[in-house]
Amino acid sequence: MKDTGSAMVEFMADLYPICRSITGNGVRETLHKVNEILPIEIVEVPTGELVFDWEIPREWNITDGYIKDPGGNKILDFKKLNLHVLNYSMPVSGHFSLEELKKHIHTIPEKPDLVPYRTSYYKENWGFCMSHNQFRTLEEGEYEVLIDSSLTSGSLTYGEVLIEGKIREEILISTHICHPSLCNDNLSGIAVSAFLGNMLKSREPHYSYRFIFIPGTIGAITWLSQNESKLGRIRCGIVTALLGLGERFTYKRTRSGDGYIDKVFEFILKKEGVLHDIIDFTPYGYDERQFSSPGINLPVGSLSRIPYGQYHEYHTSGDNMDLISGKALTESFDILDKVIAHLDADRRYLNLSPKGEPQLGKRGLYDNVGGRNDSQLFQMALLWVLNFSDGNHSLTDIAIRSDIAIELIIEASEKLAEKGLLKLLN
Amino acid sequence: MKDTGSAMVEFMADLYPICRSITGNGVRETLHKVNEILPIEIVEVPTGELVFDWEIPREWNITDGYIKDPGGNKILDFKKLNLHVLNYSMPVSGHFSLEELKKHIHTIPEKPDLVPYRTSYYKENWGFCMSHNQFRTLEEGEYEVLIDSSLTSGSLTYGEVLIEGKIREEILISTHICHPSLCNDNLSGIAVSAFLGNMLKSREPHYSYRFIFIPGTIGAITWLSQNESKLGRIRCGIVTALLGLGERFTYKRTRSGDGYIDKVFEFILKKEGVLHDIIDFTPYGYDERQFSSPGINLPVGSLSRIPYGQYHEYHTSGDNMDLISGKALTESFDILDKVIAHLDADRRYLNLSPKGEPQLGKRGLYDNVGGRNDSQLFQMALLWVLNFSDGNHSLTDIAIRSDIAIELIIEASEKLAEKGLLKLLN
Amino acid sequence: MKDTGSAMVEFMADLYPICRSITGNGVRETLHKVNEILPIEIVEVPTGELVFDWEIPREWNITDGYIKDPGGNKILDFKKLNLHVLNYSMPVSGHFSLEELKKHIHTIPEKPDLVPYRTSYYKENWGFCMSHNQFRTLEEGEYEVLIDSSLTSGSLTYGEVLIEGKIREEILISTHICHPSLCNDNLSGIAVSAFLGNMLKSREPHYSYRFIFIPGTIGAITWLSQNESKLGRIRCGIVTALLGLGERFTYKRTRSGDGYIDKVFEFILKKEGVLHDIIDFTPYGYDERQFSSPGINLPVGSLSRIPYGQYHEYHTSGDNMDLISGKALTESFDILDKVIAHLDADRRYLNLSPKGEPQLGKRGLYDNVGGRNDSQLFQMALLWVLNFSDGNHSLTDIAIRSDIAIELIIEASEKLAEKGLLKLLN
């Protein structure tokens, strides 16, 4: 069996060529591939449906796109790299002078060897993206241009699954699926989310876990609009994005800045000894913007490695399979796995012998030769759990305060419960 | 038209020779000059009136004062420097031996070239102040002494103006006017306050602004005593003093240490990039002592540059027109202007489309070609205002949290209100 | 008269040879010696009595213990060092092969020249402790062994005194007395506590002070169990231990971390300029564990110098009279004396002239020549006390906030009360 890192890389390579957008067949195809890792429901919301302040747009599909130079040579080909066509471009077919064509070409002069990723979702337009190096070589003459796309009444598509746990309270994990051939942004988030969900299914978790795979912005707004009555079940959430590149993690806090999920991420990132930055909420970035809008206000944090916009290849053809690493993906998966383990194991117990310490020795829980200097960590865990199982502190609180790994805290609490010293509250 | 800095310097030069005290004609003359910049009401409170724990003292006036040496030479002359006479000195006229005279002369041996400023408001006494260098040259013999002063039933005088804004809630700006020929302490505070008031009059401010020009301690107590019923209208206040000297600002927090005015000053001083220190409230300094007494407890902060007592020339003849600079005064004016702009522009709005982000693009508020890396600051301002216009945050809160200039936050909020996305709360 | 440091050292030297444990005559003898410094009640709690989750064990006494080598030489003698016998060892008498004997010998291979201190309170066992150096020299052959101890129905003994103050509210000072010939741990705590109590008796304190001298863990649990109905009177407490060794102090916070006693210790340790660390509560260490158990939850902090387990000689024969110093003991005494002075002097007053400052000059409390730069500390103390005597701040709060010594704050408050400006609240 493959290790998770390699499996995620392979999965991403499979998804890479697909031309995704906020609607269309590329999204559907992507969700079907996610479905092979983590069975999901694929939801279609028809064009024209109102979602809060927005309306589901026409569905965009595309089959071809190219530019031929005056000599008839195909100098740009959508089939080789789907970034070459402006995402959501109107169809076009015809001949244009260089001057006319240039008005429809996007480049990044400061990154002359990279093809930019550009979109025009809400304004009718057509266009191409190319490297500035290529742009500079274009010669005068008449160019043949084709964009074989369609904007038709259809639907917006998203994927969703609820992994039911022992309790109905939910943890939300959301990732954006609208970017075409870009790897770190955000095949990495899709892969890590899908593989996390796959792992959780086999675990009989305590909480219920809702994974959503949604187009950015409009997808989040659509999902929120359609699920508003269920939002009260969500204890907290995590937006995953940009998980395949960089030495450091970036955890972006919830809007309030002191949520339960914030405490857990800060503890795990420190405890695991990984390089990381903790940043405050800003109303920009990924769909935490929507989850944290004032009328929704869910406690949703976000995990990335290098944050959006801060790497050279961001939103360009350079964000390809060469950029990301299985090691970074695995690390990202592991951190999220740890965070979920923490969330999922969290319970509150009540100490049933709260006056002084109970006599652990007579219950076989304490070393019987006293006076030694090497008090064991497990015995410390017992004492921490007893002292703070006062109804106000959960096991996660105790792990954070004692700086003892949650696994040992759980083991201690189970031992104490077994001996009748603790009662499970929730 | 002169720049404000030069105008303030000129105004101070005009006030410098006047012999001010806590009562008397010097105060009246000073207030008449303030009235030329900022029209104020001049209030007289009669001798003997009870003001809280205090009583308005007899009014002090002085026309002349000198010492003649045994040879008949005038060696000290009130008319040349009013600091030479102990402020509130009883009248005296006669001949004294050097030994007798010396009991009535104040000097500062550690600053031998400076004439000290000394007062004796509440204990009957007469005296002179001279440089220690001069003091050491006094020879034995009989000295002729005159202090032509009077202590009579009269009144304590202060100045006040309310610049009415759109709402009745008030911002208080207070400065002490009792020091005679001392420039930084506190002609600087008088000048900056008067010119700020002058500017505010032309602005139709939102808040109402109350400027008071009062003798230190007894003046503040008098004003509080006479206006107790109106104190509930004061949202916050600023004591201005020592604004003409030094590289750094000193902001002294309100008594609670976490007032609204504290947040604004801390933000502006940081945002403007000026050197500054933030210090905690102490029950010493200027009239913030009175405004912050436990039975009054107004949230009043204080802005100075070098704090009281911490410069060599403090309370001496060295605190003259050569000491202060137009540049420092202008900077002080500008910081207070910024602070007032912040206070005055502050509003709370309610986001009327609070579920997810509203679609800014269809309202012409958002760049229509997506995917670019250079999200503009104005678009960030829009998102910050939308996200935090939840009823709990004012524009100032949003500016501080986003670290975006208040002007841009205001512009964003006005644009959003115009498009019907925000409703003004207050 | 001897200085306190020398007196404490002498007292410890007197206690050093006694074989203490959690019960038995060694404890009684120790308490009788404490009684000579600080008269205490000596309380006996019979074997078998239930105390919360525990039961008073059989009483342990011992008169002799030795090992004779195959040549008949006494190679280990309880009478020379009581650590040589496992504390709470069962009696034993007989001949053993080296192999058999070794199963009952405790050493510390990493500290080969030191005899360890070991206990077996709750598991029947017999044993000896020796240096590893000696252990390595033991030769094959038959050894004669004697432990002349007894485990019989008796009682657990502790000492207690309430020094009654003007009010019934109590400060608790607790120290553990169960360690045999170990000096820093904890003859130092016993000595400092006893001498503090002695000093307090002569002082007519404001609070009542309860000193308890108790065996560790079981003693604290016993005391709590027997005094549960009185715990509501305890305002806060201090556990004293390890006060004779090391350059630095360690103050361990109460369970909540922000107790009144925490504020006082942090202020005093800083104000006195001693090297110190402030550490958070952990449910380990000394009897703060019991006082801070969730069903008791008293605000009890702990003062030590080098914390438990962190010095080479900890729980070994190296913790003898050579290790501790009179200087360290005196410093510890002095810090606790200061802390108690703070606690005991603490009052809340109400400013009866709270609107503006009262006129101090007319009451002879203020310098009458104004304008000077050298405002005196006492006048500052007057202003601090007036400003913060608002019903919410005690004198200790004011001392901490103003950073003025409590003695001066007290003097200022007494002067102001005398002049009718303050009313004592409590």
C-alpha cells in the first residue's frame, strides 16, 4: 500500500489537467474523482437561483481555444494548458490584428516566463493568458483566434459529505475547487481534505465531520444559503488551502481570535515543533471570509503553508506538479490529523473524589516507593486530569495547560474513569 | 496667510509678557487674546464661593516689584521678568537687611543661571525669585524692596466655548492658563488649543467640542463644581500641555487605562510614525488629576511632549520663547487634529447584507478581472467595513483592527452606505 | 539576642537527627520542639479514621536498624543516619545472603556517594538505603540484618495554631514535617514558619493567621477533612518549603493564577529586588496540591527557593546542615515577613471628598510653596491613596499600581483618615 503522501501526489496529478471553474464539467469531473477517495454527494444548484445577495451564474464549459499566428502556426493552445484561456471567457472565433488581439491578452511583465491565471466570472469578456516573453515576440499581422466555450443555463456544482459521528455536533472542513491547472492552489487542499475524510470514515469519530468541496466565494455563499438552518450544529471549522508548498505553516485565526479551534491549532503547531506563524483574521483570503461574515459568524480558522499571494508562482503556470512536494502534503495531512484527533477526543469529565487527591496507590495507579525524583509523566497526567476535571476544563484544555500530549491525557482519563474516579460529562 | 506653526509662535510671543496667576487681570488679558483666535465666554466666579472642598481665593493683582541694592541700583525688576516676584506674593514696601531679605528670596543652586518660578497661593507670604548666580553676589547692607500687589475680593476667571456639533455628546479639551512668563508650560497648550478650536469652528463637527482655558487645580475644580450636571455629556477628554518642546510625544492614559480616547491616541501616534511614549495614569501632572478624581472619573487622557518636570528649563526663566519651536507646535497640532478627525468621523454602521459578502462587482465596487495578486487597499477597506459593521464595531475600531487609515475606512463606509449595503447606527 | 538566621539554623540543627515520618514519635518530638518557638496544639488522629478518600495508616516507630557484614562488622547504622532505613519499613531480623539482601537495598547509581531517602508508606516492605559506592563493595556472604520498627494502631500527629487577629478571616501557612534527616526539605520550611508565627504573635495582626505543621499529602488531607467547615474563613494561603538553599526564589501561583496572594508575592519579589521566578500552578510539588484540589480550591501559593527535585542533594543524605545557609533562611524569612506585612496592612478606604482633589494645604498635608520640581514621595502617596480609594482598590492594590512601598501608602492613608478625608471600609 502506498504512503499517503505519494497517494495524494498521484491524485493531484490526475486532477491537474482538468479545466475547473466556478461552474461546469471540470468541477463535476473533479468531484467524481474526489468521490473515488471519499464518497460524496454531488449537488447541482440551477442557474438563476438566488443565494443571499448573489445569483447562480450561467454555467461555463469549454472544449478548445487557440491562437494561430499570421503564418498559421498554433502559438497558444488551451488543450496544452487550460490557463491560456481567460476563465469564464465568452466564445470567440475570428481574425484579429495584433493590436486588437493584444487588448485581450493578459501577461505578467514582472514574471515574464509565467502564464498568469485570470478570470472574468461576472463581466462578459474574452481573453487569453500568455507569458510576457511570448507576448513580446508577437509580430504584426492577422491572427486566427478560437475560444470554443459556452455560457448556458445550467448549474453550479459542489460536493459534500457528512461523516456521522457519535454526536450530531459538526466539525466543518471546507476547501475550494474552482481553480483550473494550479497545484498548490488548490489541488493540495482538495487532496488533503479528501484523504482526511477517507481516514475519518474508518474511525467512528465522536463528532460528525462535514467535508465540503466548493467553488470559491459563490460556492461558499451557495452552500451557506442552502444550509443556513443547519449551521447551528457546527462547533467549528477549518478552511484548507495551499498545503503543498513551503517550510512553514500559517494558521489564520477565527474572526473572534480566541475560538476553541484557535487554541487547538496553536497548541498542536507548537507541540509538534513545526515552523509556523499564527495570523489574525482578515476578511480576505479564502472562504473563511464567507463563513466569518457578520451574519454567519462561524468560528472557522484556516490552515495554509505559504499564505496566498506570497509565493512567486502564485496564480501562474508555475504552480504545477513540480512545485509541490509529497513531504509538505504529508506534513499538512499529519497536522490536520493531530488537530482532528484533539477535537475528536475532547471530553469533559467530573472528578468524583475532588477533595484532596484520591489515593491512587491503593488503586494501582501510583508508584509505591516514594521519595524518588523521577515522577513519571503518566502520573503527572493522572494528577492534571484529576485536578482540572472540575466541570470547567476539557481534556484539550488540560493538555494545553499541562503541555502533555493529548494521547497521554486521554489514557489517564480513561484509567481514572475505569477506577470510578471520573464521570464523563460530555 | 501664515502657516499655523508661525501663527502659534506669534500668538505665544504676544502672551508671553503677561503676568498670569490663578486669578487676576493677567488671566483676563490672556483670555481676551485667546478670544481673538477662538471666541470664548469669559466666566467670573467670585471670591469666597465654595467649589467642592475649596473656596475661591482673593484675587491677586500686581503692578510693580523690585529690589534696590544698598547703592540704590535696581537689581531685580518685575517689569522686566514677572517670574521675579513670588506668584501671589503679599504687598511689601520697606528696607531690609541682607539677612532678612534672603529669607524671602528663592533660587535654584543647581541651576545657578535660571530664575525659578514659585507660587504661594494659599499661604500669606512675600518673596522674590532670582538666579543663584545673582544671589551669590549680594553684598551686606540695607535693601529697598517693593511689591505693589493686592489681594482683594474679586473673582477667579476662566474661558470656555462649546463648538456645537451635530450631536450633543461632547469632547472636552482643557488647558491650564495660570503660569506667567513660561512658554512651553503652558503658552504652548493654550496656543494649540485655541488654534484647534478655531479650525473646528469651520468644520461643522459631528460631536460637540468644549474647550476650557482654566487656572490649574483650582480652576479645574471650579469648572467641575459649576458644571457637574453637564458632565454626563462628555464622551472623553484631552488635557493639552507642554506641546512646544522635544522630539517625542508623551500620551498619558486615562484612569481606567483602556478608554476609547486611549485606543485612538495609541493608534494615531503609531500610525503617524512619530516618536512617542504611552504612560499610565498617575494622580499627578496637570488637570487630568481633577477630571480623574474618583467622584468625577471622566475618561480624560493627556498629551504632552517632554513630560512635566523632565526638562532643564522647567518652571524657570529658561522656559522662554527661545526654548520652543514652531515645528514642535505644528506637529502637536497635527497629531491632535488627526485624533479629533478620528473621533469626529467615528460612526457605527450595520451591514444590511451580512450573510456572506455582498456582490460588490455588480455594484461597481469590485475589480472585475479576478485572480490578480494586487488586491487594492480600497477593496480591502470595503471588506473590513462590511465584515465588522456588525453593530459592535465603530469605524475607528475597524481602522485600528485593519491598520488602514481612517480616511479610507470612511470613504469605504460612505460608498457602501450609498449603495444601500450599510445603515448608519450612530 | 541572636539574629533570626542563626536562631533558625540552631533550631534546625536540633531537629536534624530526629527520624520523622508521616506518623510516629519523630513527628511528636518535632512538634514539641516547634512548640518551644511557637506554641501549638498537637492533634492526634487515630489509625483507621477515614479522611476523604484515605484512611489514617498504622503508626510507625523505629528504634534501631543495621546491617552487619559476614565478618560481623556493622556496615550500616540507623542510629548514625536515619535515612539508612526505608521510611515506614516493616521490622525484620535475620540473616540473608548478599543476593537476597540486595533486593532490599536502594541506591542512586548516578550519585554514588549519596544515601537516598526512600519511603514505602502504603505497601508493606522492608529495606535499607545506602550509597552506591558502598553498595559496590559488598562481598558475598551472609549478612545479619535488623530493623527494630513497629507498625501499630496509633495515630497521625500534626500541629496547629491560630494566631487570632482583629478579624476572623484567616491566612493559612502550611509546611510539611514528614521528612526525616533532610535539612532544606523541609527543616527550612518548619523553621521559617515557626519563627514567622513567633513574630506574628507579638504583633496583634489584623487577619487571623493559621499555621499548620503537617505530614505531606496524608497530613494535608487529614487536616482538610477535619476542618472542612472552617475553610470558608481562609482568604488565602502559603505553602513554605525548601527555603534554605539557592540564590533565587520560586513563587508558584495559585490554581487560578490571578489570586490576591499572587499579586502580592509578585509585587514584593520585584520590589525587593531579589532574583526570582514566578511559575504557574501544577498539581505536583507540596501540599498546594491538596489545598488546590478541585473540591477544596483554596487560593494557596507556594514559596520555595530552588524548586523540589532540582538540586543535586534533593532527597539524599547530601541535604544536611552543610547545605543550607543562615543567609538564605533570613532572606526567605524577610520576604515572607514583607508579604505578611502587606496582607495584614491591607484595607480599603473610601475617599470622602472624591470630587477633585481635596485641599491638602489647608489641612497641613501639602507643601505650601508651589512650583517646585521635587514633589515628595509622601505627597504622591497621598494623591494615590485619594484617587484610588474609590471602594474598588485596597491599599495593596494602590501600592502595586503606584509602585510605592506599602509602608508609605499606609502612612498616607492613616494621615488622610485622621483628617477626615477617608473612611475605613474594611
